Amino acid sequence: MLKAVLLSCLSASSVFAQGLTLDAVLREALQNNPGYLASRSDLGFAENAYSSQGTAGYLPSVAASGGLGWSKLDTRQERVTGAPPVRTTESVDGAESRTRTAGLNANWTLFEGFAGPLNQRRLRLERDQARALENLTREDLLRRAALSYADLARQARLRDVRDTLLRLSDERFRILNSRIASGSAARPEWLEGQVDRNADRAALVQQEAALHAARLALANALGRETPVAGRPEEDALPSGTLDFAALRGGLEGRQPEVKLAEAEKTLASIYLNQALAPLYPRLEANAGYNLTLASNDAGTLRENRTIGPSAGLQLTVPLFDGEFPWRVRARGRHAVTAAEQRLREAQFSARAEVDRAYAAWTAIDSAATLEREGLGYAKENLDLTFRRWKTGGLSYLEARLAQVKYLDAFTRAENTDYEAFRARLDVLRAAGRMDILLEEAREEARAEASANP
């Protein structure tokens, strides 16, 4: 009887929308999640800045200019001519003056305290920093999407088993009604059955709410605006063994937090050198071709025109800008030292986190195996108990106790499997190897496609 109820429950649950696979979920998350897309745009900005602004410091700046000017003013001029001096005064009301200018000028900074190379290095490191941030966001998103997928599968199975147990309660209550009618059962048993059936219905309603929350969480990870309607496939989640030595080896070169700390340390030293760059001499070269045409109604010179090329060099030596150079250097050294210590802390934390996560995963994975084994025993016990109760060999309380124990065993097994999967993801995340999960999901999808062409 129990097997028939379980099969009917599974067939009823199959009316959910088309199944979801872990591979499809991870790919959709990487394609649509707004937070990850924002980090990719930040990376594109940093790469563009490095490729364009990084070389701009080595090239001259060129500008074309032009202008028109007009004025109408009252003027008074006093002139001294001849010997002995003869003074004459001339007043002009409403004298108009016009100015026209045009030019093409280039300015090239030949030396500015190594500012050009420093700026290029800074932009390269900011690009590397953006890459590390994009990688960090990607790793976190993959973990979040995989956990949401696993939680949705867990909540769906918990909903199924609660629905199954409610069907058992309904069946048991129907048998109780027949026994009450025949006089072989007392009303207290009927009342206990009614209470238990109501409790099972209330638990199913609460489980429906938990399932809806899991759908919303997965939709949020996928960048969807509506809850996920699909049901996860019944295939087991990736649970293969992990090579601890391989996860530990080369950790500093791929762990996102460590790479970020390394970039910040190098950036701090570059910021120090850039702060000292204005203290060096500055050498600039300039060249241009300009035209100036001016006319004025007042005065002896009615029109003035200049046209032609110009070139020159300018050397500027800063002497004092209000702050002593050694103060600037000391401040920068403090920032470099702080960044170095943060890098050491990130390296220590990364190694410790891999060790801790691996030990936790090993322990909980063993516990999950035991819980699954216990679930098999509880399921067999429930089936046997239900048969004996139908024949009158057991009391209602014993039958109900077997049902409760099965529910407890099923819930523990589901929760332990979920926690084992979470612990495994924590190991991969701590080691910066979420790509292993992606590859496992792709392999599973390929195997499924080949099995069902």
C-alpha cells in the first residue's frame, strides 16, 4: 500500500513544469544575473582604460582653436611727438575693434616624474583587480546558484514526502471510520487520527510556502523577475571526491581574495610613486601654427596680422608645494605596509579556509551516507508497520510513530545531503575552483544527452 501511495505521489508531482538541470541553471545564472553582468562591465571598462589611457601618456596632445572678438568702446589717447615734446590728445567715441584668431597647437610632455609609465602600470593593475573582482563575483554566483538549485530540489522532495504522508493519514483515517462503524475501534482513536491528519495538512501548507521561497531564491540567482516554475531533475548532485593536494597547490595564484590583496599591495606602491612624481622636474615641448588678425578704429595702427609656426621647450622645476617630500613618502609607506599585511592575512586565511572546509565536508559527507542508510530502514519499517496495522496487529499509536520516524529520517537525510553539498561547494569556493563544479555539471548534461538522444 505504501509503495502504491508513493508512486501516485510521484506521478502527481510530475505535473510540474519541465525539469531543471544544474548545468542549465549555472549557465543561465552566468548569462543573466545582474550583479555578475555589472562586474563584467567593470572589467570591460578597466580593459578599455588600460588599452587607451595607458598609452595616452606617451603621445602629444593636439588642439585646434579659433575665435572671434568684437568691441565698441569710447577711447582717449594722448601722444607725445617731436622735440621739444609736442603733446596731442585724441578722443574717439564708439571705436570698434575686431579680433580673429585660428591655430593648431601640439604639446608633448617629455618628462613628468615617470608619470606616464606609472599611470600605465596603475591601469594595468586596476585591470587585473577588475579581473579578480569579476572572478570573485563569478565564484560566489556559481555557489549561490548551485545552492539555490539544491535547496529547491530538497524542498520539492520534502513537499512530496509530506504529501505522501498526508495520503497515508487520509487512508488510515478512512480505515478508522470503517472500524468505528463496525465497533472495532473507539472514538479516542478516531480523534487522534483527526488531529494527526490536520497536523499533516498544516505541515504540507507550510512546506508549500518553503518551496515557493526556494523558487524565489533560485529566480533571484538566475536574474529572473518571476519565481522558477521548473522542477530540478532527480539526478544526484555532483559529489565526487576532491584531491586535497591539488586544491591546496597553487592556491595563492587563483584564489580571488588573495589576488585582490596582491593587486592592492602593488597599487599602493604605485600610488606612492605617483604622489612623489610632482616633485620631479617637468619638461615639455610645444609646436604650433597660429593666425591672429586684429583691427581697431582708435589709434595709429588700424590693423595687425600675425601668422606662422612656433616651437619651444619649457622646463619647470618644483621647489615647494606646501608639504615636505619626506612627509608624502612616509604616508605612502604606511599604505604599502598595510597592504602587505592584508596580503599576508589573505594568504593565511585562504589556506586555513581550505583546510577547514575540506575537513567539514569529509565529516558531513560520511554523516550523509549514514543518514541515507537509516532512511532505508525507516522506509521499510513504515511499510511493515502499516501492513500490520491494517490487519489489526498494531495500535494506532504505533502506526503513527512509524510514520513520524520515517518523516524524521527523510528530513534528516535531505538536510544532511544538502549540507554535504554546501560543504563541498565551500571547499571549491575556498580553493578558487568553482570551475570544477561547472565541468561536472557539463559532463552530467552530456551524459544525459547521450543517454536520451
